[in-house]
Amino acid sequence: MICCAEQYIQLRPAEGTSGESSICATTSAGCFIGAKMKFCFSCKQVKPLSEFNKNRSRKNSHQHHCRICQRKYQREYEKTDKHKLYMLRYNQSEKGKAKNHRATSRYHQTDKGKLNSKKCSERYRIRHPERIKAKDAVHNAVLADKIPCIRTRRCYFCYEQAEQYHHYKGYKRKFWLDIIPVCKKCHRKFHPAEKRMHEKRMHEILDRFLNEEM
């Protein structure tokens, strides 16, 4: 809770101090008796130490700014071009890809993630009925032993383990079985617009998901 004006003046830290105080008298403002208090350098208010995030690099192991001020600063910083450029480079790095993959896995295990995946599948079927028919034709051909299972094939381009069949001539009925085995990485190169749209949408979902976890 926030101290009254008199206590604010008394408890305001001197220059060069950490801003922490353990003396606080009971007032109508609702201060805690004997509770450790700390001065926030952003909102200029004295608050309980529990309202500050921990930071081991600081002298008192807590941030100089309260959680409310930190969240406000973070939202404003996320709107800047500097942050957007940093996130773009980070998401393209191996560390960023691994983090996004873990966050995506956690998100898809939640009820909200399962519902969103179901809605995305329904929208995909409505937008691309010809692709669904072509994939079903390939699936039926595999079951009938007309074409080999994808797990026994290598990627046509990079020779890694193949994961999908690519309809390189299109999705018309006469081209349903004109396919080549490819890995997911190579397959995305044939659908760059969809890849950009999917990545942008997934980054927005993951940002909201990670903020809710915090």
C-alpha cells in the first residue's frame, strides 16, 4: 500500500541509498506495521517490498521500480521500432526459435490452445478445399500401397528425412499424385506468403500467452 504524504517525505531514500526501509507507522492510508517498504523511482511512491520484482544484481535483491511501473514501461517499449527490430532478430536466431517452440508446445496443451487449433483447422478447410482433397488422395494412395510411406523417403532437395509430400504441379484433380517428398523446412519455401502470415499470427498469440504466464 502507498504511504501518506508525511511518511513519503520521511521514508524517501537519501541519495546513494537502496530505497528500502523497515520502519512504517500505522496511518489511515493503511501502511503495514513493521513491514519492509521500498521507494519506487518511477511513480515516486513508497510501497511494500512484495510489490517489487526480485533482482539479485541489486544491493537489496529487488528492482528499483515497482511491478506496475515496470509493466507500463514494458508496454510502451514494445511499441518502439527498436524492440520490434530486436524481436525480429531474436526470433530468427536458434535460441529464439527454441524458445518459441517450447512456448508453442505449452500453448497447444492448454484448453485455449486446443480450441484455437481446432478453429484454425476449420478455417483452413474452408479456404483451401482443393488442398484437402489432394492430401486425402495422397493419404488413400499410401494406404493402398500405390506410393511409399513418407517416413521411408528422403527430402528431394536437402536429402534430410522427408515429412510431407509436395504437389509441385498444383492441386487440380489430374495432379493429385504428382508429388515429391520434402521436409518441412523446404516445403515452407514454396508457400512464403502463408509462412509469413502464420509466423506473424503465432508470434502475436505467443506474446499474449507469455504475458499471461508472467
